[in-house]
Amino acid sequence: MSQRWKHLAIHEANGVSWVTINRADDRNSLDSETIGELQNHLEATERADARAIVYRGAGATHFIGGADGVEMCEFGSSEARSFSRRIQELFLRMESSPLFLIAAIRGLCFGGGLEFALACDLRLAAEDARLGLPEVRLGVIPGGGGTQRLPRIVGFGHAAGMILGGRLIAADEALRIGLVSAVVPVTDLEKCAAEWASRALGIPSHAFAAAKQAVYGSRDLPLAEGLAAEADLFAGCFKEPYFADRVREQLAEGRLTTTRPHAGERKGHDHANA
């Protein structure tokens, strides 16, 4: 991927794109330009060979320290609504991506930074991480989907306490309530992210994309509709030969056995009983 990025540092290795939000002089905050770069990078990566993206923040103190306050302080209501929809669009696009998106969180992760992490498929935290949605303390509310995604991930009670109290929580509490999937020493964060990303490399891309679509779709559909969508996605997997090829390999290697008659034998048996 040859494109140059102003606010992102990109490193591609072994099917994984490592993306560092590189605005350390401003808490790695998300301004409109950075939001655009993140969406452009995501779409470019989907057209390339990578199967996973790991997101990090530059420096040792912040993953992403919210949206850009200097930009937002100039907003009126109309500009604020447009900015909210723009950042929401990025996060919706992340959820719909067939790639495995991982947030490797070190240091402070709050406001738009936590909303960004909530749109990732997996959140890993270093022991020094602190996470939250403190917007109410500044006289606003989360505008990047935090009031919607956080309750879906950690439950209404935990989310209400964090959002209405505007408080940050430590990594161990984030793990306890299910906000992050693992907490590791700072020195092990990159290794842990690489291990999780590598798992996507061994999964057929069509199956991973279908599973992701089914899981995210389940949040918005009644059970009956969700089951129907799952059946459609399950059926779609059989347009690819991967499953049948793997079963035939296991049969040939003796790892699977069957007493099921071949098609010709079954047809003759049916004729005899007719």
C-alpha cells in the first residue's frame, strides 16, 4: 500500500496491517482529516491482501484521547450533527468490514477513542489503560455511537454508570465487565495483538465475513429474523468449496469415517424397496 498518510503510521506484516494513530502532540485525537484517513485506509486494506488490522496510538500515554476538541469548539448545532454523523459513518463502516479489527489499547482511551475501540471486533488492554466516556463533564454527550454500543457490549447498568457519571475505569474493571477481552503487561500488548490477528489468517475469508455479519446483525433483529439471516449466511458459505474439500481430505486421511452409502448404492436400495 503505497499511499502516504498524514496522521497514520502504517506497517504491513504477515497479512496484518498495523495502524498507529499518529497525533501524539494532541492525544492522538480524531479530527475530520484523521477520520477520513482511517476510512480510506480501511477500504484500501480491504482491497489488498491483509486479513486483519491492529490499531494503536502513538506514544505511551494515549490510545485515542477523544475527538479533536479544538475543531469541535467551533461547532454550532448543525456542524456538531454533521461531525457526529461523519464519525458514526466510520464506525459503522468498521463494523461492516470483512477484516478482523483489533484495538490494542495503551494509556488513556476515552470519548471518541473508546467509541472507536467499541467499533472494533476485539479490544485488548495494557495494564495501564483507562477507558471511559467522560463527555458529560464537558457539557456534551458521546456523539460517535457510545450511548448505543457500550450498553450492547457491557450491559445497561455498567454503561449507564460510566456514561452518566462520566468516569474512567481501569483495565481490570474493563475486563471484569466485558469491555475488553484481555489485559496484559504493556510490554506484551503487541505480542498479544499479533497472536489474535494471526487467528484470522487461518480462517477462510468468506466464513469470517459471514460470521461477523451474523454476529453484528443479531443485535438489531428479533430472534426469528436473526435465525433466518443466519440460515442465509450459512447457506452462502456452501457457494465456496472450502468445507467440502476439507471433509474429503479428512475422509481420505482416515480422520473421518462414514457408513453412509454412495449415491449409486442408495439409489439401488431405494429402488428395491419401491
